[in-house]
Amino acid sequence: MDDYRRLADRVADDIAAGRLRPGERLPPQRVFARRRGIAGSTAGRVYAELVRRGLVVGEVGRGTFVRAVPAGNGRALVEAATAAPVNLELNYPSAPGQSELLAPALAPLLRPDVLTDALRPAPATGTPEARRAAAGLLATPGRHPAPDRILFTGNARQAVAAALASLVRPGGRVGVEALTYPVVKEIAARLGITLVPLATDEEGPCPQSVAAAHRTAPLAALYLQPTLHNPTSVTTSPERRSQLAHMVTDLNIPVVEDRIWSFLTDDDPLAALAPGLTHVVDGLSKRVAPGLTAGFLVVPEERVETVAAAVRSGGWSAGRFALEAAVRWIGDGTVERLVAAKRADAERRQRIVGEELRGFAVRSDPRAYFAWWELPAPWRADTFTAAAAAHGIAVTPGPAFTVDPNRTPDAVRLGLASVPESGLRWALRVLAGVVRAGP
């Protein structure tokens, strides 16, 4: 084994044993090299190997720090990665009386004659009833998707994977917001895709950043969250959407538009402005429930079969039972009632955030189910995440969303949906006290 890897193993052992604690700063590379009697270039390779393993994070001008937890493995935001009593990582909203609302539509599916058909496999194109129901659900004032352009996956994450797999070959480049959904980073790694961070501001992704990245080396696609961007909750302004639509049209860059949180708003998608290039991802997990869900993909007309092939080859097709349930929930107004309840719930929870974190730098939207907390110095994201965990509260550190490992924000994302309101208020009050007390 190379010497630098043996040295990295020793540092890794110190981290695992607790001799190097989360948030602790490693010595500068020249100091590390002098203490170990090695060349400076070897020290650089040791530190690079530790970054690659997800054990440390390097920050330009600040140094190299031990992470609170290993780099995200895709579980955060998807399934519980911690046993903390209060989990502000997971973010699945549940309306009061939700189960009672959902149950009646499922009862007819349990009849033996109906169940036999509902348990058969479903194609990527779903069923005619599912396509019509989804088209109605996804309609906005400025856009009414054609049913024959809708495909179905097991969930929205699979829809993202299918869209990217159909658009980007291994080694291809995809432009994303500089802070992006952590699962997309995992999908890109598995597909052999390179993510290219794009500059953003208060109005959303900057078109000139798209053009600059494309000039450096062609972008095969963009993955964007124009509506309630996760984690910052920024919604791209209409003017910026128009500019982005013109830019991608001029450059002929396909877009994967993630609208998983769009049910909390009434805005039109970017697809309304660039329909021939945009692949819209949506789903039922947030609207309804994560345990019985379906993902939706609205694709340009000429790409239906290509994307459907990607869905089939990836094994990402939706279950027919889930589609049958979705048709009934959409048709009888259950989804509409759940959406109304969850919009009101999100607004209540945002008021709790405003009350308990007043005076702190918290970025959010009154309609969103999450908040982005920019921590005051000397707190760092990793040390705060560890301190929160010590109080039984799980939060998602900002670096989990970062595409550029050298730009790690001292911030955390707070998922507001998965704990009772009383538990949320308690957790935010505790976290505010932790910040005020200092590391």
C-alpha cells in the first residue's frame, strides 16, 4: 500500500477512536509533513485521501476539519440515518387525519377481483387512467401537460435518475445549483456523471453561469429546482425563469426540473417556457405519503420512448397498485384536501421557526417545509451538527448539499415536516440555546 494511504489510515483510526473529534482542525499540511517526516506533496496526498473518504472537509483559507459524520451516503433526507429522538433531517409532511382520508379509496382495491389486476406489473407509461389523473394533478395556470407525455416511476428520486440516465452518458457534465439535493449527488456518482456547480443569487440560478460552464466544456443537461429550492427554499423569479429558458433554448441544453415541493405553491414550471427541452419531475411522496407513492416524469414529446427505455432498464417503473391508489386519491379529491392541509401546516411551522429563531440568519419561505440556518461564527456546520446530536436532535449539515467540496457553508438545513409541532418548537428552542452558548 502507498505510504500516503497508510498515513491516511492512521488519521482515520484517530477519527474513529475519537482522538480527533468532529469539527477539530487538522494541522496545516506543512506542519503535518514536518511532524511525520514526509514531503509536503505526500502530506497533500494524505489530506486529499481523507477528503475522498469523506472524513474531513477542506475550506479555502480556513484549513481542514474533521467531519461530524461521514459524507452523505444518500440516506439523509430519504431514510433515517440516525436514532436521534427528534429528526429534522427527514422531511415528509403528514396532515392530521391523513390515514382516515386515504383509507376509503384503498378499500375497493382489496376486493380479490380488483386486487388481481392491481398487482400486475405496470409499464413505464402507466395506464390511461393514471396518465389522465396525473395530467390533471400536475396542471398549472400556464401549463397543462399532455397525458401521453407522462411516464411513471416508483418515486421522484427514480424519476430524476431515469431522466439523467436518458440524457447524459457516463463522463458527461450536468449543471446544478451550487447547493443541490444530496440524493442527486449520489445518483450522479452511480451514473458516472460530473456535477458542475452554477452560481445562484436571490432570484435563482444565474444564466451567465450556465453559459460560462457550457463554454468550459459542453453541459449535457441541467438539474434545477426552480420552485422552493432545497435547501434554501428560494423560488426562481419569473424574470429569471424567462432568462434561463432563453439561455437553454439558445444553447440547446436539456433541463431536468425537480418540482417535488411545487404542491405548496401555484407557480408555473420552467417547462412552460421551454417545453421542448424540459423534463419535469414530480411525485406523491410529499403530497400524500412516502410509503405508497409514485414518481411522475413529463417529458418532451419526441423523448417519451427514450426516457421510458431508461425507466425500464433501471428497474424504476411504478407499482401498479400505487398507480391505482393514486388514480383514486386524485379522482376523489383526497390529494387536493391533503395539499390544502399541508399548505396550512407548513405556514404554521414557518411561524414557529420565526418565533424560536428570531434574530438568527435563517433563509426560508413562508410556504416551505424547510429552513436554511446560516450559523454565526465561530460555529461550523459539522461542530453544530454534532452538538445538536448530543441534545438528541438530528439536522442536516450544509456540506451535504454542496457540489464543490472546497466551498462548505457553515449552515444547516432544518426539515420541519416530520416531527409534531410541539417537538419542533422544543427542538428549535434547544438549538437556539446551543448556538447562543457557543461551541
